[in-house]
Amino acid sequence: MNGPPDSPATPPETPATEGPRIYVDADACPVKDEVFKVAARHALPVTVVAAGFLRVPSDPSIERIAAGAGMDAADDVIASRVKPADIVVTQDIPLASRSIKAGAIAVAPNGRLFTEADIGMALAVRNLMTDLRSAGEQTSGPRPFSPRDRSAFLQALEQAVRRARRAAPQPGPRS
């Protein structure tokens, strides 16, 4: 028998759903509450993945997974479960890339919708900045999260939900 939903040793299988699911890379995600509200409005299931225990609303449509503290553990859980037409909320560019390759829609907490057309450049810039920092270069970090970012995220998530619904496989006719 599998352990509890937040057991890192045996993550549960994604429940079968006809439509899209929202995955949240939850460690340091500033828009979890917004995700829960939009998901409830559209009756979409949500899977929240974090390194450890994370408090989420008591709602049967919200699944919580503690992936463990390993490097990229939460990313690996999401990437292994995501399917076409799902939505992944993450500020992690490599996870966004993996999600897009799986056919999902990736949205950053600041409202940026990652696309196949721009994810390669985003990865290249991220890798360049990582190389500069490891060589001792002083770089500025991300700007502080603002109310404008929250608003842009809500708009982008609504757009992603509409796009995901159009892309999701439709149930076949019943005989």
C-alpha cells in the first residue's frame, strides 16, 4: 500500500482525469492561493509538489506531494507525471522546458507564459547567468514580486486554462 500523499518514498499515481491538471512547483511559489482559487472556479484538480510538508486547503481536488530534499526532487516528480494539456506553475526554467516537451503549458508566477519558441533562449540566458555567478561575477537577482506580477499571473493562468481545455483530449462518444 502506498504511503500518505506527502510520503517522498512512494508518490501516488496521478488520479485519472478527463481534463487538465494544474501542477504547482510549490517551494517559494508566491501564487499558490491564486492557483487554488482559479482551479476551484474551473473545477480543475491541483497537485502541489514541494520538498517537504506544505499546508494546503482541505479539498479533495488538491493533492499534496512531499518530494524530498534532493536536488530537483520536486521537479522530477512533476516532470514524471505531467501530460499534454496540463498546466505547470513554476519559476524554474529547466522544469518549464521539461513540461513544454511533455506537451504541458508552463506559467511563471510573474505571469510569463513559456512557449516552445522562447524556452531555448530562456534556458540559454539562465545557463549564462549561472556560469557568470560561478565565475565570481556579481549579478542582480530577480526583482521583488509585485502586485502587478500577481495580476499578470492571474491573467496568464486564466489564458492557460482556456488553452488547456481546448487541447485536452475529449471523452469519446458512449455506445
